[in-house]
Amino acid sequence: MKAVSFGCFSYFYGKSNPMGKSNNEKHYEQLVTKSNVKQLAYTNTLSSFNLLKEVLKELADEFRDALDGKVAEEILPEFHEKGLFEAEFRLAGDLLVFSMHSNVFVFNREHPIWKLDYIKKAPLNGYCGVIHIYNFLSDSFKYNRLQDLGYLIARIFINQENHFFVEGKRQSGELVKDFGIDEVTKKVLRQILETAIQYTVEFDLLVPPYDQVKIASVEQMKVEISHSKIRTGKRVGFKFNSDDV
């Protein structure tokens, strides 16, 4: 029997294996286990994203009913489903973009979830699908200002058991402590979305630093005047507390 080594991995080949099972059998088992875990996480995340889109539509309808006649028509909220993995919620000058990644991820070893007993007992529960929530200015899309900035304000991670946690800009270990307890429901998603909308509305557009815009070429000015393409963006980001969801 011979062994081939690649770094820290050794592969035996020959008539027998000292560990009982052939390496191929172990690889098959690992492939089956991980594939099933990832498929469950993906399925749960997609189901949650579809539910999230339902809640967004309901919120848009509720906002429109409450604000109709009180604000200009163009300020009223709009919900747009942009495909299987993307949706938009526009409210006044802000645009929230919701994007589900088609892949499933595992966290780096420094992430606080690895300190949870829930993950220590079953590390495969650390594989999660992810839904991103971005904030852009509505005019960035309206006027095709490709240089405008958008900001990731939260990520929702969902695993094979439909447990979740929300990661905001100022993340701390406390925010993942209930990962093994909290499950995705329509009520929970509504609370997350309402919190995201609230924080988005509260963070206003910042005037660009003077030094950033003090020099402009004739070409830049012509383009900016014709398309309102002065680069803009908001600094946003928030912290989800356990009381928020």
C-alpha cells in the first residue's frame, strides 16, 4: 500500500485501508452529508426570501394606504420583484435592495457563532444561506449614476434547521447568542424589515466633502448637469438587538 500526500492530506491506495473504510467511501459520505446540509440551508433561505417578498408587498400597501393624500405620489412606497433572488422597496428618496445569494457559506473561525454550544455540538449548523439588505438612493438608479455608493445595512443568515441571526454593521457576539433558538417566521421578517426601513429613513444624505468635489473638468460638469451625476451616497448601518426580533 502506498500513500500520496498533499500538504496535510494523505491518500492511501492499494488493496486495503488501515482505517476500515476506503477513502472513496469516506469522500462519498462527506459529499452526501455536506450536500444535504447545504441544500436544506438553501431551501430554507429561498423560502424565507419568498416570505420576505410577501411582507415587503404588504408593507408597501400599508404605507400607501396610510400616506395616500398626505404626500406626493412619487414619494409613496413601491415594491418590485426583480427575479428569483432580488427585490426592491422604494420609499421616498431611498431604495432598499434585497438580494439572496444562490450559494451557502460557512463562517471564518474568528466569527462568534463558533463559540455557541449550538454550533459546537453540530458544526454543520454553521452552514448558512444569506440575504443581503442594501440601501441606495432612489435617484442613483433613476439617473443611472453608476458611481453612486450603496451600503450593506444588514445580512440575514439562515441554516438547515431554519434558525437565523441578523448581522448589522456594528456586530457583536451578543447578537448571535440566540442563533440556535430563533426561527424564521413571517412575524420575525416583518420586524426585521420594519427596523431596516426605520433606520434607512433616519439616516440622511450627507454633503460630499468639499475637497472631494472642488475640482471638475468641463466634461464631468456637462455630464453631471445633464444627468445629475454628482457622486452621492449615505453612510448607514445599524445594530440589531435581541429585542428587535
